[in-house]
Amino acid sequence: MLLPTTFCFMDHYGYNILISAYAKEKMVDEVMHIFTKMRQQGLNPDVANYGAAVNLLSKIGRMDDAMSQFNQMITEGLAPDIIVFTPLISGFCSCGKWEKVDELFSEMLDRGICPNTVFFNTIMDRLCKNGRVMEAQDLFDLMVHMGVKPDVCTYNTLIGGYLFVGKMDEVSKLLDNMVSIGMEPDVITYNILIDGYSKNGRIDDALVVFREMLDRKVKPCVITFNSMIGALLKCGRKAEAKDLFDGIWANGLVPDVITYSLMIQKLIEEGSLQESDDLFLSMEKNGCAADSRMLNSMVRSLLQKGEVPRAGTYLSKIDERRFTFEASTASLLAALASGGKSQEYKELLPEKYHYFLEQGTD
């Protein structure tokens, strides 16, 4: 994106559109250049202009620069609003500077700025992702105390946080709370619950949630199926996973590369190699192309099973599609060659990969 050759006759609104466009592309230097041009034309940036700059700098982790812009706007007599404080505080949460978070939050309240739902959701999300769920709960309680109405996103964030730290009783309380105020869980709520229960080894509870979701006429998405299929396969319940896989189409959805990868990896693992090849062909025929991660994973699984010719077939696909040959795949090739079968493997694998076999014989 190129800077306009002239900035004539632009007002704050016009500059803000331009700044927002560059900020979307994370073009920091261009944003700062616009600020310089504005001042050269006798037009100081306004709160919206500074807000866009602070938001950009905070998102890319340049918190010192974000604070510099924040302080500059105050020096120029401008009063930061909730749109400025939200990304700034969120940015300090992301980099773990909690004292600064408390300081800025106190300053925001001292300035008489009332946090809104978006603010609370944003900060609670950062706290939960950093494992600070009790602080997120405190923020939730403050939110309710201040009369700011939580939305389904608020509950989803806190439910996800408690699932992450394994506090299932708190999850149940939040779900009951949602129901008591007439708020219906959405597909994201159910996805979070299914993923959380699965990761905590509670597969049957995850299945109950999945069935409840369908009973309540909440339409699942592919992510829902992927979480459930992955969990079932992990604990050896392949038949149930296969039923869910077949049921994706019945729900008006199409499996994605993750869905296929889960199923194919399981087939390779149990030695159903022709079935895995057939499913791979079906996947690509249905318009779902394998990505680099999937192909590398398949190659590693096949090599570990001693299926070198088949691994060579998928190695060729990595090469043809100009995908990355992952370091873990290369290491496995070298390790296999150290078993004294380097020459045999060379005859079975594309020439491009002979180098890695030779590394294993050094």
C-alpha cells in the first residue's frame, strides 16, 4: 500500500480512515508518517487518530511506543476514551505487565470512564489465557456490580478459563447462571465445553453436551465435530468417531483438512493403509486439499510404521506443492537411515530426500 502523494484538504475523519487502513496492514511507519504530515499541515491528531495508533502498537506488542502515544495525546490536552484504554490495557495483559494493567485501569476509572462490555470481555479473555482465572472472575463480579450487562461472550470467556484450569464446578455454576438470566448458550459455548471436557478426560460429558446442543437446535460447526472426533479417537472409540464423521454431511457441513487428518492418522496408526489412502483421495476429490502440516504428519506416521514406499508417495506431494519439509520429518528420515537401511530407502524415496538419509549414516 502506497502513501497518497498529497494530503491536501483532509480533515481528522479522512486521516482516521487512512490511519485505520494502514493500521489494518500493521504498517506502523506509515501511520507515524501520517502523524508527521498532519502536524506539518497544522492539524494535530485527535482522540480517534491516537486511538488507532495505540491499538496498532498494542496489538503488535510495542507497548513502550503505545504508551508514548498515549502520553503524547494527554500532553496535547486530549482525554483518552474507552477505545484508547481497551487495547492499551489488553496489550499490557498480553505481555504480563500486571502492575501496569492495574495502574491504567485505576487511571481509567479516575477519569470517570465507565468500562463497557467489550472492555470487560477483552481483559477477561487476556486474563484467562494467562491462567489468571480468579482475577477474571473478580473482573466479572465488578462488571455485574457496576451494572454492565455480561453477554454470551463474557460467559464463554470465563467458562473457557475455568475449563483450562480444570475447575468443573465453577463451569456448572456459570452455566446455571446463564440459564437463570435467560441467556442461551451459543455454538461457541458448546465448542468450549466439548473441548474443555475432552481435554480433562471427560469424554462422556463432552458427548452429553454435544447431544444437548443438538436437542436445543444449536447448529454445530466443523470445529464442534473436530473436537469430538479427536477426543473419541484419542481414547480408542473409533466406531463412535466414524459415526460422527459420517454425520457431518447430515448436518449440512463439509469436513475440513483437520477432520480428514484426524481420521487418516488413526487409520495409519492401526495399519489400515489402503483405507487411509482411499480417504485421502476422497478428501482431495471433494475439494479439500491437504496442507503442509497434514502431509508431513502422514509421512512421519508412515515412516514410523515402516511403510517407506507409501511415505515416499506423500513426500512427493510435499515436493510438488512446494510445501515446507518440516525439521521433525527430516530428523525421522535421518534416524531411520542410521539403522543401516540407507541404500534401501534411497531406492524407495524421491532423490531430493536422499541428503537426509545420508545424514543418518554419518
